[in-house]
Amino acid sequence: MVRSRMRWLSTTAVGALCLSTGLVSLSTSAQAAAKKKVYHVAYMSYAVANSYDAPMLAAAKAVAAADGVQVTVFDANNSPTTQVSQLQDVMSSGKYQGVVLQPIYGAAEIKTVRQVIAHHIKVVNIDQILGLKYTTDKIQVPGLSGNVVFFPSKIGTQLAVLANKACAGANPCNIGLVHNYKGYEPDAAVSAAFATQLVKYPNDKVVDEVDGLYQVGASTTQVQNMLQANPGLNVIVGSDQNCEGAQIALGTAKTTKLVCYGASAASVPGLKSGLWFADVAQMPATEGQLGMEMVIRAMRTGKPQGSKNPVAGLPNGGVITAANLRTFTPEWPG
């Protein structure tokens, strides 16, 4: 790690400091205008109960509270159909001036988001891609007021590179891939990029694939079955929840290395022990903070806020290992 702890935590820590002191960066004129008008924002959560969503929502609420903005949370509970219906309700209600959208399947929501924008409601997209391209973090929907996302294809490429390193020259190197919702985004984009990169390493082969459903319990069972069918697995790849389940299935055995993404608090003991070879960072709290700040500025100024990838500037490409773990603070529990 070449950057100090303060630099690594700059976005989140500074944001948290601002929130704790009430010093969210808005101009004096904007604050005066806020006294004349109370803004209402609809926060469209993909699943409130998800441990990855919780810090994102909490950070967004903290920013809104500091600025006197009213937030109503809509929980789609992992249903794209429900989320589209909720967006339509927000649009027809006439109550909201802003939307912070955490899409479940962005490609299916573009039409409705365009309609919401046409109703002069400011929309800021966070976390997942709102569009058809999963190899960019740029805005794909005209009129969107802001975009705070990572892009899945980069994670897939990084996971394949790390899996190869974890193989440590094994020939063959047998890899187990734990999907979340196979065929659905962002899993499909992560998996496609992973496969594209992995073919560059002829000794590395995916010998089994299962679905972990972003659940530790489901992942434990699936990985137990995977290990029974493939006792010589060298590496298992998946999200943090998948790796948590895999760690339970592996017990104290360290012959199989885990390559993960999410960088939750659950990764810390795994990385320290050496069972987790590496973890690719995600920053849900920072996404919630930036997304709410963007929509507030867009509502007050009428100006678009552009696109921001919170992990793009992280040292070591956002890859966390035992060597740089001390400089890292997770943003979600796992």
C-alpha cells in the first residue's frame, strides 16, 4: 500500500466528519433557500435487510438530516418489478423533488427513470449500473442528475488476476466459482469478465460453479457440496458473503485460498489468517453519502452533478491483502 490511512479513508472519513459536525458543504445561499423550502427525496433501496445496503442508507440519511431534507425509503426487496412500480408511485405522487436510486436491474428500469426525469424530478443513481454497458462508470441515461457507481467488469477482471496469483503456479489450478444470482446483474458481468481474463492462464480452470445468493448459509451448503465433488480445489472465488460461507465449509483447512470482493468487516480476520488471499474493495457508505449530496445539490441548483466512482482512486487498485490490511477500514459488516 503506497497511500496512507488518511488518504485511503479520505472520502468516507471526511464525509463522516462533516456529518458529525453538521458541516455538509453547501453554500450560505443554498442554506438560506433551504429554510424556505423543504425537499423530499425518495430513496429506492434494493433490499433494506441486506447488510451491504444498511450503511449506504444510513450515510444517505445522515446527509439528508444534516440539510433538513426529508427522506422516504422504498424497499424493493430484490424485486425489479417492485422497484419499477415504486418509481411509478413516486412519479405520480407529486411529493418528491429527488430520487436516489439503487437499481436491482438497471437495464429494466431505464424507461421508467426517463419518465421520472421528464416529471422534473432529479434522479441520482448509486451502486449498480443504470444502463446496458457494464464496462463503464459513466452516465448512460440522458438527464440523470448524478451517478455514483463501480463497474462490475473491472471486479471480474481483478478477481481472475488474483485467482491466478493465489494458484501460485499450481498445474492444474482448480477453481470453484460461487455466483450470487447466476445470469443476473451484476453477477453476469463479473462472471463474464472473470472468464475472459482467466483464459489467459492456461493452467487455471473453473471446475465447479454454484449459486450463493449473497447469503452465508446458502454459500456454506453450496461450497460443502463443491468440496465433496472437487476435493482438490485450489481457489474459491466469490463475494464476501460467499467467502464467509466458504470459510465455514473449509474450517481450519488452508489448502484452498479464497479470492473475494466486497471488502467487508468479515474479510479482516480471513485476510489476517491467510485463508482469504485477497479482497476487492467496495464502498457502500461512501456511495450513499455521495449520492445524497449529489441529489441535494441537483435539487437546489438544477445542475447535473456528473459521475463518481468511489473506488477508482483507491491505492493498489482497491485490492486488499494481509500486507495492506492495516490501512483499510471496512464500510459494511458482511
